[in-house]
Amino acid sequence: VEILPERGWIGPCPVEGLAAKLEGKGAGASLSLEVELPQTHPEPDLRGCKGTISLSIDEVKRARLPELDEAFAKSQRCESVEDLRGKVAQMLRTSRERDADLAMRRRVRETLVKDNAFDLPEDLVRQQAIQNLRRTYLQLRMRGVGPDEIQKHLEDLQKDSLASAVVSLRSFFILDEIAKAEKIFATEEEVERRIRALADRE
């Protein structure tokens, strides 16, 4: 398994202080880590259990930021550094607009889910909750929140991930039924436009 120490995860399990515990360890090193498995673990019988993760390090890789120069700009399909800065600024503006749109959509989904409660497959909810928890963890780390601080609030984050999973899955099924009933579908042109928009973000 490939591990990014700063993200603090090994497979489906968050590990407190992972980066510090791996610091200075090179290829060939072995270590054991005491962990508490999260409530979102894919194996129901293991949720909340304490355990040990044994690691043997095969290889260490290091990421290096490229220089912000003309060569890098051209590698990003830009004519110059200034062109690259302009595109990044436009991406940030688009991102803010998208966030506002997502907030509105979230309020609509929450209303639909509140008025239309129904049971969901437990395994499906757990899988979605794991994805939600990982995404939240990475977002917090990108904002500069340390692994130890995140660990203090892990139980609340797990509960939020489960609740969010229920909302997103119920809203998906509700909207799917609405689309079928109202005969709402995407045209080929809309699909192509969406693909181009996604490609432009890469």
C-alpha cells in the first residue's frame, strides 16, 4: 500500500501522528503502530476495535515542487508565467461561484431528504461514509490542521461523515426518481460541455 504520511491514513484507518512516527525511517525499516479502528471501517466486526498495524517499508519517495518558470508554465499549456497566473485566478473565481452553487444545491437536497425518509443499504452507507471521512481529513490537512488536532475530533468527524453519507445517498435516489418521472436527461451537447469543463480543470 502507498502511504502519504502527512495525510495520516493507512488504508481505511487514520493513524494519530503518522508522519512523526515514520520520520527518519528508510527502506527496509519495520515498525508496529497501535491504532483504534474507526466506526467507518468496512469490516463491521472491527469498528471501534483496537489493533496493531505492522509496516515494512519497501521504498521512500519524495515529492518536489517545480520551479515557477516559463518551462513549468508551458507544461501547464500556458504561454507564460503571467498567463498561468491569470488562468489560476480565473479557476479560483470559478471555484467560488461553484461553491455558492453547491451551497444552494445542498440546501435543496437537505429539504428533499428531510421530507422523504427511507432506509438505505448499510454497506453502501459505510462505503460513502469512509469516502466522506477521507475527504474531510484531507481538506483539514490542506488547511493546516495537524493530525493530532484532527484526532481529538475524530469521533465527531465520523458521525458527520455517516450523516452526510445518508443525505447524499438519499438525495441521489430521490433526484434519480424525479429525473425519471419528469423525463429529465442530459443531451449529447451538455455531456460534451461537461467533459470539456472537467478537462480544463486538470
